[in-house]
Amino acid sequence: MTKDLSSPKQIEIKIQPKDQGMRLDKVLSLKIPDVSRTRLKELIQKGQVTVNGKPCLLPRYKLKGSEVVQVLVPEPTPLEVVPMPMDLEILFEDRHVVVVNKPAGLVVHPGAGNLENTLVHGLLHHCENLSGIGGIIRPGIVHRLDKETSGVMIIAKSDAAHQALVNAFKARQVKKTYVAITSGYMRDKEGIINLPIGRHPVKRTKMAVNCASGRHAVTQFRVERNLYSAQLLKIRLHTGRTHQIRVHMSHVGHPLLGDSLYGGPSKVETPSGERIEIKRQMLHAEGLEMIHPVFTEKRLKFHAPIPEDMKRVIRVLEKD
């Protein structure tokens, strides 16, 4: 997919007295709703924003309430990800969004060590066009699932849908439900884990409960079934932090089976005494429910059945 490159768009904003004391990036996000606040921060830091004719590189700059701000918004860079044919399970599609059931083992978008054969490559072949707001390597992507997590994902095909989806996720208007197989037995049959999550202080590839500088994170769980030394949980996310379910479950002493990064066992014993290998973290995004990002009179609700590899683990761990 390639976009025509025309001259950048320049936007001029006259700051009002009521905006005095507000951050530059926040005011711009309110004045330019079709550009994300993250993107505006990047433009500020790259010198694409001037205040009274002078470049301002600080997103946190406090406005005085009388400035003239100019924002130079470049056209999207041509997308260089080559579309690739891929057998995708499409749950829903219209001209604004596409919903897929992502299999375990599939990386969502290109990144270090994963430049080919990602979900984005397959979607570009299937759709031919995705929202460009996500940039070169993340077109249409508004949320993600870890490589080894399966389940429902919604992707934006139009820029209008992309921005609306970003806002809906931020406002927690998207209901996300998961199923997980965890080690051991929870003390309570249901509950809420409300613990902040931030980057691990030592291992930078991990996240951790971090009460000092972590971000608000809430995970609601219910025990669906007791298995042999394990449990099947239904989980609802009220926030969307990186590795949230994996971090919270590990922190309370019940890591996901197969989640070696967070202490989950890669082999478990069955009631018959056999030891079986768990080849990936036992986590599946089962459901997603929300208002359509463009056709707001329409409610979307999707369900992806538990995949066969998780069903197998449940069967062999079932108690008599």
C-alpha cells in the first residue's frame, strides 16, 4: 500500500485565555482531534510545532493563553511492508474495520526480529488498505495481543475508525474478555486485582507490579473450573497495560501455564501421572464488545472459541 505524497498540512491555532497553564500537547490534542496525542508529541519533539514563530520541543510546555501555535503535519510515509497471502480467520469486516481471530504464534506487526510474516502483512494482502495513522509498521493497529496469545483483535481500515477506536480504548469503552489456565488454586472464586504495572526495574523485556511509578491496572477474574493443580479462569480487563494478565496472575502466585517469562510452568503433571509440555502461555482473547467506531448506532460483539491446544490442556487436566 502506497500513499501519494503531497505537501505537508499546516495547522494554525490561536490559543485562548482559558487554555492558560495547560500543556501544549494536551491543548493540541483537543484542537486537532483527528491526530492522536502520541503523534502530536512526536511532532513537537521533532520541531514540527512552533509557538509564536519559534520551535517548541517540549510537549509539557505550559501555555500562557495568548500564543499562536503552528503545527506541520507531514503526509504519512509510504508503507514499505509488503503484503503477504495468509490464511486469516475473519470474524467481521466492513469498510472501516476488520476483526480477526489471531492464532497463537503470529506476531501482530513488524519489529525487531520479526520483519516478515506478521498479522499486518496478511491484513495488507487481504484488505489492500489500512488506516495510515499507525505509521509504517503499524497500519490500522489500535491494540495488540502478544505473539503467543490467541483471540479477537479489531483493526482500523479507515483513519476515522482508527482515531475513534483509539479514543474508545482510552476511555475504557471496549469490553475485553479472556480465558486463561493458571497454576495452582486461587483463594477466592472471583475477585479484582488492582495493582499498578510498569517496566521491570532490571529485566527490560518484562513488566512488573510497580507501586512507585507503574500505571493504574485492573484485572477482574472468575474461576470457571478447577483442574488438576490448575484452574480455568474467565478474565475481564478494565485497563490495557502491556502483559497485564500475565503480570497480575504471576504477582498473586498463579502464573499462566506455559508463561516462562513470568514463572509459569512449561511442563505439568496430569491426574494419571503423565507430564505434558505446555508450548505457549495459556491465554486467549475470547470476546470483544463495543460500539462501532463510525456507525455509532451499531453495537459490535465478537466471540472466538477456545483454540484446540488450550482445549487439549483442559481435557488432560480435568479431574475425575
